Amino acid sequence: QVQLVESGGELVQPGGSLRLSCAASGFTLEYYPIGWFRQAPGTGREGFLCISNSGSTSYIDSVKGRFTISRDNAKNTVYLQMNSLKPDDSAIYFCATVRPPIRAGQCQLTASEYDYWGQGTQVTVSS
């Protein structure tokens, strides 16, 4: 059964860093796109960074230069490195993937494109 489990969220001061993990089971992660999304109270779920099965990435401007996605195939895990964190980054963070068939090309940052979601992990950026 396909499962995604996020971990690593916690309270961090502005300017600090966190690394989130997205651990996959039930499928081989390297052959699937993985998207990262976040949702703050009263807002919709925002896609901000993703990695395709080919390793190509897409991101939104607000995280450019601060967030990096990587993949450890041996651990079947995707990581999200977040640096220079801001209070506006506070949200529940989710990883997600798609069911086959897998589209060729870059990954998407639209929530409706994804089929499987983790439970989320809370990130709070505050002094």
C-alpha cells in the first residue's frame, strides 16, 4: 500500500533551518514525482517545490534560494532542506505523489495533480 510519511517539523527561530523528510513505502520513490505543499491556517494548500522522476525540479519564487529538494534512493526518501526561514513559512508541510501512469516532463505544483499524500508535519517559525 502506498504510504508517505513526513517528519522533521518543529519550532524554529526566524533565519533558522530545518530539514524535512518524506519517507515512502509501497513504491519505489525514484520513479515517481514528489511534490511538497504547505497549508497555513485559513489558506489553501500551496505547492512550492517538486522533483520529477528524472531529477528536474520546479519551485515558486518565494522559496527560491532558500529551499532545496533532494532524493536518497537507497532510503526511498525525499528531503526538503529549508534555510533562512521566515514567519510566513509557518504551515503544515505535506509531501505527495501520483498514481501511474507517470507523465513525462517536469513535475507539477498543483495539488489536484497528486493522488497520495502524507499526514503533514507542522513547521512554526517564530521568535
